[in-house]
Amino acid sequence: MATPGYDYDKDIPAGFYDEIHQRKAGVRFFWHDLKFRAVAAHLKGAGRVLDIGCGPGTFIGNYLDGVECLGIDVSAPQIDYANRRYATPRHRFSTEAVASLDQRFDAITLIEVIEHLPPEEARWLLVEARGLLSAEGRLVVTTPNYRSLWPLIEWGVNRVSRVGYEQQHINKYERGRLAAELAQAGYGTVEIATAVGLAPFAAVLGRRPAEWLDAIERGVGHLGCGNLLLAVARP
């Protein structure tokens, strides 16, 4: 599963996004940090976690300490990087295909994955993920919210970043469509909120202003207009 015509092995350097995270400062670091913290908040109590599309392993390696995790990705260079930097006896990384897995997980994460897939493949993946969940498990999905400022942000990133999204983001979601596809995939309970508002951009002034603005935005639920959709779905 990958974006047709896009070579993830060649077009995104191994560890590219992890190196952004390692800076621990700036707009792009704070964006990813807020996103990962928002997802991790929904994984409390999960003993076994599967991160589909784990990339260089940043989320597992930095936010799920002590949790048994498997990260999978189609890109062998990213998995090689993840194994070098983050592999432990409890944190494993592999290029295994979703369809080949025969384990059950307390939680599965899809962090900015489904927008990279043709619609039919994204729907198939949601169904497959449900089949890998334990009876009380949960799926946590994030994807850009195209009913927010995200299209403008994406336009800017495409013009200034070494890695852009023009070829990658081929499947664009808004709240109603994501909820409908999760329901169609067989999830009995679906909750959708939004995450990551304007706080990352305050990071140009330092971490404290960004954290202050984030606290305000979370307090009002981003007014439903956060730049990412965050769905929690249960079988």
C-alpha cells in the first residue's frame, strides 16, 4: 500500500521526519509533537500497540516507552533507520504487510496514512485494522482536515519544504466522510475530534508561547476546526 507513482524509498530520505523531531524546537517539531501527544493520550492502558505507517519510528520511540509495540511501514530505508535508532526488546519495526499479521492488538494507530492511499485501499485498510484489534481494542486515526486551514498550510509546505505533499496527499478527508468510512468498515463506536490548531506557528516565538496557545485551543476543542482530524474507533 502506497501512493501510486510516488517512491517513498527514494523521495523521502531515511529519518527525514525524525531529524525534524530531534531538533526539539521550531514550528515543524511542535506540529509533530502535538500530534503525537494527542494520539498517545488515547492509548492509555494499551498493552500491545501496532503503528501502521510508522516511518522512522519517531512515535513509538519517543511516546510509547514501556509499551509493547510493532511498527510497520512499506519503506525499507525508514524501517532500517527505525531499527537502528529505536529498536528495543519491546519496540520492533518491520516491513511486514498488514495482511500477513496474525496477532491481536489493544490499539492500532494510523497517523497520517490514509490520505496517501487511493480511497479503495484506505477503506480496505480500515477493515483490516478492525480485524487485528482485540475485543476491547481501539483504532486511532489522524489525517489532515480539509475543512480547516490545512489546504493553505499544505500549499505553503509544498513550496518551501524539501519534501512536499502535492504527489502524496491523494485522498482528502473531512469529518463526515471519515466517520462514514469508519462506520462502513464495521466499527461500532466512532468519535471524531480535531487536533493541532495554530499553536505550532507560535513556536517561532519559543516553546512557552506555543504551549500557552495550545492549552487555549485544546480548552475550546479547537472549535472543531483543528488542522487534523483525530478519530477513535472501536469494534
